[in-house]
Amino acid sequence: MGYPCTICGKVPRYGKTTFCETCLRRYEREVDERQRRTKPMYNSWDGMKDRCYNRKCDDYPNYGARGIQVCEEWRTDYFAFQEWSLKNGWAKGLTLDRIDNDKNYEPGNCRWTTRKVQNQNKRR
């Protein structure tokens, strides 16, 4: 006999899992939905690193080649970036913008904004 489900308390039919079948399906749907909702944020994080560190990236000359970097915390930990983003106005459709274009990607120099506002914040 297995252990009780950590959500509803029912004993799962098979093996020593932590969820019964119903709760497991519900949990998996919630995880899939969370990942689907935050995929644009992940793409922004991945693109930020690509621009700064991938010499083959088309935008590398405007970022990495100029010395623009990603702070250590964000570069190595997506979840730290995700946590900052959710606390600082991330919404689907917004873009990551550096307030001072000569400084790095870091919490004190970034914001989530519209494409229109970001296009006004360019170096000349």
C-alpha cells in the first residue's frame, strides 16, 4: 500500500507516488498553464543572454561587443529573473528595457515596458 496523496489524502492505486491520479493530472495542468503563460518571459530572458554572450547572434555587436552583460544572478538563474519580473510589472506583450542603455541588464537598470516606449529609449 502506498502513501496518501499530499493534496487530497486518498491512497494512490499504483506505487509510492505523492499524488493520486486525479490530483496528479490537475497538478500537471497547472504546471503546463504556468509554463505557457510565462513562456514569453523565458524567451526574453533567453534573448537577453543571447544578445550579450552569443557572438553569432545578429544583435551581439550592439550588446555583448559593447560590453553589456547580464548580472550574475539573472544569467545563472531563470527563476531569480522570473521572480524579479513578476514583482516589477511583467505582463504578456511587454518587452524588457534597459533604462540606461550603456549599463548592464540588472534589477536596478531594467523595466518591463511597451515596444513604443522602448523604441524611444535608444542610443543615437
